[in-house]
Amino acid sequence: MDAELAAALDGMPYVGLSDPEAARAAMRALVSALAEPDGGAGARVEVTDRTIPGPPGAPPVPVRTYRPAWTRRPAPVLVYFHGGGFVTGDLDNEHGRCLAFAGEDGIAVVSVGYRLAPEHPFPAGFEDCYAATAWAHAHAAELGGDPARVAVGGGSAGGALAAAVALRARDEGGPPLAFQMLLYPVLDDRMETPSMRAFTDPPLFNRTDAAHMWRHYLGGRADVPAYAAPARAAEVAGLPPAYILAAEMDPLRDEALAYAHRLILAGVPTELHHVPGACHGFDGILSARIGRRAFAEQRAALRRALHPAPGAAPDSGQPSD
């Protein structure tokens, strides 16, 4: 493992997923330990916590919106889903990341507080995420955004939800998505890849965690649809362009690589980054250069995909790469 990354991880809280309540407390501790100053981005962003209509018959969905206050033209919109194994996490998990997307990259962000397993197994969280994406598209102008440039993204379980939302939007003629950003995504419940067998005890996430995650999320169901595990999708043609991040020492590595390969073969424009010496969730560890570099690269990918002028935020006076 990268030496700086290993040093940064030493003593960090471990979020095991066997006990959901203990896992949630550990996740809150981990988020607090990894928190970084916002670098002034928060002063350029209007942040609002609100609820929006949920799926039919379901409760409202909490969201946190980030509206860049310094742009004059409509901004692209990113609907972002936090990670946490479908079991842990909340709107605070990705607060710093979303502030940077909005305050530095000129992207309006809708961060989604979807329902968690095992209390709410699939499809509850997925349906919340799809409802939030449809809402973000319909209300883009209210967010200062452009409905023609709506993207989805997330890390780990959030990457699974983003991929699944993109599949359903394609299948049902839903919100026209411009981009999907999948960071070390959870994609395959079968857990049969070489990396899933090899990496049984790396930090932050391992094979045992994956087994608990799927048990909680699927609730014992035997018929696993693609909207729960996107690797099961029969066809991936027609999906929006993708950015996929994979980490060498992550049990999820090979399912990310396999999904990217399928997208490429299906003619979906796909940018794949495989990072040696990295573990699951490494891009959230900004005290390590490897994490800072990965975060900068994914932000650059978003700017290229979503802004009219590649690599730059619109009409802002903000610095680009």
C-alpha cells in the first residue's frame, strides 16, 4: 500500500458492517476523523437541507442542495449518493466533497439521504435515489441548474446506486442523464471475482464487510435484479458516459474493471482509472497525496463532462486546472 496512505489510516475507526448500529457510530467517527477544512469553498455555496417527495407511498427523502453562488449561467447538476455499504452514512458523509464540487467546480449538487438497510432493504434506498434524480431534473432551474446536464455519482454503495439509477433511467425513458461517476462502486452480489477472494482484510472495506452488506441490503431475496447489483444487467448499451475509479487493494476492484470493460465494448464513452497502492475509499483521505490526486482527477472529469468549456467552470473567474 502507498506509504502515506498507510500512515494516514493508522488508528482510523473501522466500520465493520455486522452490527448496523455499531457501524453507524463508527462511520460517524470516521467521517469526523477525515474532515478537512473547506478551503473557502463554503463561502461560495448556498447550502440548504430540505425534504423532497419520495417514491409513491414512501416517506419524503432528505436532501442537501449545494448551489454555486458565483456562477451567472445555469450550472450542471450532480445527484450524489453517499457510500456506507447501504447500511451506514448520511448527508454529512460527503459534505466536503459536495462543497468542492459546487464552490470550486461550479456544479449544483443534490446530496441524497436515502433509506438504509437492514431496516429498509432493497429497493427502498434505490427508489429514494431514483425519485431524487427525477426531482433534480424537474427542479434544475430552481437549483440554478441546467436540466440538459444532469449527472449521477457516488462512491462504493453510492456508486452502485448511481449505476442503478442510470440503468433505470435508460430502461424507462426517465431523466436524460449526461454522465455517471462511479467511484470504487459496489456492483456484483455474487462476490466471485479474484479481488474479492484475494482482499479479505484490507482497511476500510473487506470481503467480510461485503458479505454483511449484501445480506443487509438484499434481505435474503434470491432473485437479485440489476437495479440492486448492476453487474447483473443484461445490456449496458445506451447508458450515459462514465468515469470509473478502481483501487488496486479493494475487493471491489475487479467488478469495477469488468463493468468498465462492458461499457467500453457497448460503445459507452468510459474513462477508467485504476490506482496502484490504493485501498477502498482512499480518495477521501486527503492528507495523502494519492487521495488528493484522485479527488482532483475526478473533479476534472466532471468539469470535462459537464461544462461547456472543457476543464473550466462557466463564466466565473474561478481558476481551472
